[in-house]
Amino acid sequence: MSARILCLVIGGGLLVAGLVGLFTGVGEGQLVTVLTAGLLLLVMPSIVDRVRSMRLGQFEVHLVRQIAATARKSAETLRRLGMEPQLDAYATIYTELRGSELKAVRGEVLDRIVQRVANASAVEKFDKTEVKDLYLSGSPIVRVLALGLMEGDLSLIDGEVLLEAINKSLTGNEQYHALKIVLNGWGQLSDAQRNELGAAIEANPQIARGPARRELAEEIRGLAKSPRIPPTT
């Protein structure tokens, strides 16, 4: 009970601070972080209650089991790293956060999943064919997870996957991570892939609707105009 009250108090305080910041000179990035953190703390008690009830048999997302259906070796690696409970919990919370008012929180939760798997692929070798199959046959959350694996290990980059994620992304988050991979892995792409991805970025109206996606697209345009190909990051 005390933890629930603490979440509500801190969350309310952060939201108030964020609202005050709207009328001061606080940067947009800081405001988004503060407001998102406050909202997450406010909704966390009810989320925890729901997750507890799910674990009693109502509903639970078994994300790593979904991965195993297409990418057995990848699932085994995630299990060996002890990531299965964490990824399943994040996936359950993400799935249950519905409503436009929780869009920012959903994005934060999904970004945590991406960061966890990116960290895993930075230290463990995943199979490139499995990662591609995982994306092409996966649910929206699994598609983003596959992109996260590519973020952590740019040798996993696949031009077909990136083109699909830009042209036919199922979520804005998916498209954002695809653009991020294109930017960081520019040196890994062939001239033909760069041209094809550049054309797709120019033709896609959805990119301009997200400030973060729009910023990445601008950086990619800068690379496309530069005669020097930067090293992968």
C-alpha cells in the first residue's frame, strides 16, 4: 500500500513539474521525459494489479515463446541470458496499455524491450536468417524486437527488412527504429540499398508526423548527399 501511495505522489509531482515546465524555458526533450515518467508512475499501480491477475490465469504474453516458434536459437540465447521473465513482463504490460492517453507510456515500454535485446545482441551472436524471419513473420512487438537485435549488432542488418519497416511499419515505433538502423548502419548498406531506402523515406508521409522520425530522416538525407561514407556506429 505504501509503495502504491508513493507511486501516486511522485507521479503526480512529476506531472505538475512537467506542466509548469510548459510555461518556462525547459527543453522539449526534458519535458517529455518528466511527463512520461509521471504518467507511468500514476498508472503503474493499476498495471501491477492487472499483471498480477494475469499471472493467476487471465492473460499473459509469452514473448520468448513467440520468438521460439520462428527463431529457436534466438529464443534459447535470450533464455540463457535470463531475459525471458523480463521480456515477457514488458510485453504483457505493453499489450495491456490501451488508449491514446497511454501512447507515450507504451512507447517507453517498447523502447525498454528494444534496449534489452540490443544489449543482448551486442554481446551474443544471433543468427541473421532467424532475425529476418522473426521480423517478417512476427507480431508488431516481435517486429520491433527483431529491429532491436539489429541495432545491437549491425551485421544483422537486412535491406528487405528495413524497406518493409519504413514502407509498411505497423507502428511508429517500428518505423523509428528502422530509420535509426539505416542511419547507424549506413556504411553497411550497398549503394543500391541506400538509394532504395532513401527513395522510400522521401515517399513516406508518416515519417514527417513524428518529430524523432523526422529528425532521423534529415540526418539520413545529409548522409546521402555526402561523398564520404561514415563508419558504422
